[in-house]
Amino acid sequence: MVISDAQVHIWGADTPVRPWPADGHARAQRAVPLGVEELIREMDNAGVDRAVIVPPSWEGDRNDLALDAARQHPSRLAVMGRLDLKSHGTRSLRRWRDLPGMLGVRLTFHTDVGVDDAEWFWPEAADAGLPVMIFGPGQTAAFGEVAKRFPDLRLIVDHLNLRTGASLADLDSALEALLKLSDLSNLAIKISALPCLLGPGESVESLAPFIRRVIDAYGADRTMWGSDLSRLPIPYIDWVTAGTSGFNCLSPTEIAQVMGASLATWLDWPEEPT
């Protein structure tokens, strides 16, 4: 089984040479940047074969560090890149994947960018065959409308579309919104960063009923495990082990799909034997 993490961040420091955006819409998940060398060490120690780098919003719409990391480790890392939705035409989406290591696009809608700003993007991404990871707490229904309008567009919803700082108590309402969209075959779900929901006295095992509901609705072939490593509140290897053990609710076939095979299919990122 090839274990693939559907979401990790790496980033550089905010410096005059490489400054972050001045608007301050997003804050780094930790004070010390997570670089590619540390990421690879963490993956090796936890038994993770591959990971998708999602450039973080606090660096702005740039992909340079992520693409450089993928060039350094082409068998281990790939990128879902960011773009500026308000600058239509800055790069042809048909040639987006010509960049070595680039698999698709990741969009976030939790700053000053709204789903309406992507009106030009959806048909072009669908036409180009680009998979798109999306994150916008409170906008699950809007994502569903996009999926309905563009059935050839592959959309992957991050973190069950839960806001940063959400808790286990927020899962029911999040799932209610997502499960209403499960009949949309071009929509997939990332069960990523879920340990971040746990409070004192709550264990990873308490996530099992919710994960089972996602699998029952979407199928393991549309569900993808991920960590969001830089804000993971438990050891990386513990979250990996929870997944490879099936969260005590998945079959062996479902485990293989959730832990890597479904991601490989949706992103057109063929698995290589380990």
C-alpha cells in the first residue's frame, strides 16, 4: 500500500527578499517555517510515501517553494498550486500541469476572495481537466452548485470544509451539508486535519463514526486521508497509524483507497510500488 498525504504545507520566512502579502488575511500555523527537509524527515519517520504540497495562503498566491521541493523529490512530492482568481488570464490553465510536479489547483475562500470571483475559473479548469481542491467554510452549498453546473470538473473539498478552530461538536452540521451533495460524482472529500477537532479527553477513536458516515455516503474511492501536518496536534505517526488501521471502521480495501489510491486516481498521480 502506498501511503499518500493529501495535504501538507511548506513555506519560507517573511523577509524583505521574499515578503508575505501585507494584507495579513492569514497567519502562519507555527512560528518556525516548515521546510522541505523537515517534511521529508517527518514523512520518513511516519512511513508516508508521498505527499501533496498545498502552498499556504499566508505566503500569497505563489508556488515557487512547493515546485522546487517537488523537483528535488519527484517521487515523493507533488503540488496543488495557488493562483490569483482576480487576475484572470495570468496563465493558461491548459498548460498548468506543464510545470514539473504540478497536479492541479487549490482555492481558498476564507479571506477576501469569494466563490463569485471564480466564475471565469470553473469552466476553464473543467475544460483543461484540472482537479481542484477547495476550502471555504460555510460555503458547502455553493460548492455543490458549482459541481452541478460543471459535471466535468473534479472538486475535492478540504477538511470536511470545517473552519480553523472547529471542534468535534461541529462535525454533525458539517457532515449534514456535505452528505446532501454525495450524489454528485465529481465531488470528493478530504478527511484531513481531523485531529485538530479534538479537545481534552477526546481521542482519535471518537472520529470513527463520522469517518464511516463519509465513506458510506461518498465511497472510499472519493475519500482521501490527509494531515495538514504543520498544525497537527498529535504525532504524525499516530495519525498515519490511525489511517492504516482503518480508524477501526474501514475494510482493507477501503483503507488502501483512503490512504492513497483514491488521491492517485483523482489527481492523475500514478502510484509507484514501494
